Amino acid sequence: MPDKKKESKQESFIDDRFLETPAIALAQVSKELIRFGGMCMETLDESITCFINKDTSKEKEILEHIADIEGLNQDILEYLVKLSGKQISPEDESMISKIHQAVNDFYREAEIADNMVKYTKSEAKKELGFSPIVYEQIGLLQDKLNQQFNNVKLIFDENKKELISLVDEVEDEIDNLRSSMIKEHIKRLEDGVCKPTNSGTYINLVSNLERAGDHLAYVAHSMVD
């Protein structure tokens, strides 16, 4: 008997039979995009939590999720190519282009999750031991990213384009948080509170999470502009 949990995880909105009716196929691939984005964000969220908790036990599970995401990424892109080959309107062609770009932006979240796994391994192996405030601030970034994804979903699912101003506001908050975190880190280095060996991992990590926010904002703007 197939594993029901695994079977459920692999359910998809896209099917080649829908391609005979492009309008339906486009609606289905739009749903698949949000499902894909949710998978990417859940994986990133889990990888951030593991870093905060210094937990390397879920490395294999997270990497398996990323492998699933890679496969789905390819499936969606191939489906979009097939859909573009059908008789569709210029408006639908424009939407396909937006979805294509959104898939790429969401996929970047999974790539950043892969980086987070590496940072967690490095943290454990080198016993980096960051200051408590560092984990607290990373948790704040994590909350902002999840808030931003919810904004993206509402814009896409419910056409709430007015939320784009909130998207920009959250994006600014993420950018400002990154800047202040790095400045505070440099100050701790100068004061001898933080180990110099922590610098490379910390600055790359914070910059990666800020970039994750950028990609979410790109998805939101592609649907509104």
C-alpha cells in the first residue's frame, strides 16, 4: 500500500489533460504556484528554526523537502512551456510570464533554506555560539518573512492588490533589520563580545534572509504592476 502521507504531499493541481482548455490550465497552475510557494516557505521556516535551536537532527528531512521542491519546480516550468504553446490571449501569455518568474523567486527560498542547513552545521561543528540577541533578531526576521508570504498569498488568491503598500512596508522593515543587525554585530566585534570566527557565517546568513524577503516582494509586485 502506498504511504498516504507521501501520496498526499505529492498531490498536484496541474495535469496535461487541462491543457486542452487553456483557461482552466492557467487557473490550475496558478493554484500550483501558491502550493509551491508554501512548500518553499515551510522549508525555509523550518531551516531557520533549526538554526535558532542549534538543531542538526532535521538536516536530512529538510534536504528531502528541497529535493521535492526541485522536482516540482521543473514540473511547473515544463507545464508553463506546454501552456504557452496553446492558443492563448496576450493577457494569459503575460500571466504565464509572471508565474514563470514567481516560480523562480519562490525557488530561491528553498535555495536559501539549503544555505541555512549549512550554517546550522557550521554553527554546531565550530561551536560558534552566537549572542542571545542574535537568535532573537533572527526570529524577528523569520516572523517578517512569514508575514510577507501571507501578504503575497492574499494578493494572489484574493486579488488584494491594495496590500502592495504593506508588502513594501514589510520589505523596508526587513532591510532595516538586516542593517541594524550587521551594525550591532560589528560593534560587538569591536567590544570583544563576539568571536571574529562568527563573522562570515553571521553576515552571510543575515544577508540570505534579507534576500529571501526581496524575492517575496518581487512576486507580489509582479502580480500587481
